[in-house]
Amino acid sequence: MPRFILLEHTGAPDDPVGLHYDLLLEAGEACRTWRLAEIPSPSGLPVGTVAIAPHRLAWLDHLAGEVSGGRGFARRIDGGTYETALEGSIKGAPPESIYVRLVGDTSTWSLLLVRGAEGWTARIDPGSAS
């Protein structure tokens, strides 16, 4: 099964808030990566998300440390494996969406990433978190 990691990223010079989360999904020779403004909650609204450049697979094994080039500090929040539905295949979901079931070291949850006119959002399926 493909792997994922959720990182807390602080001190990034291009982050005006100074804290965000990076979600990396293993996809072939690299990781599809999104920057999340916050970690979605099962009862919360969708979270603003930005698709960013693919990351190296080595990040899937990252625990904590400085990011090269003075780009802050990243530490692992959770990681494990995931399953995904094909983009646009979920009944009722927007055509540009990715549904992933994340089975991590500390939690299991289903996440819907949706690309809309204003960019990406992420939300947790309320019945999936544990």
C-alpha cells in the first residue's frame, strides 16, 4: 500500500502565519503534497489547502528536523498507509476530488481533498475519524 505522512511545518519563510501542515501522499517516484492551513476536524468546516510541488519519498520517513535551505522545521504528526478512490469517482463529490482513507500510527480517518474555483480544500468525513 502507498504511504502518507502528515508534518507540522514551522518557520517557513513563505508562510505568513508561521505554522502549517504538509500532507504527503506517496505516488510513484515522488509524493503529491498539499499545504494545509490547519488539521481538519471531523466536525469542522473544510480547511484551506494548497497543492505544492511534489516532495521526495525520503520525507515519508522523516521524524523531525530542519528543512534544507533555511525553510524552517518539520516534525511528524502521523504517518502510515492510505487507500484512495479514483479522482471524480465518489458519488456526489466534485469532479476534481481525491478521497483517501488514511491509516496512521495514531489515527484512522477519511479525507476528501477538493479542487474548486478558489483552490483546494480538505475535510474529514465525520464518520471516519478514530
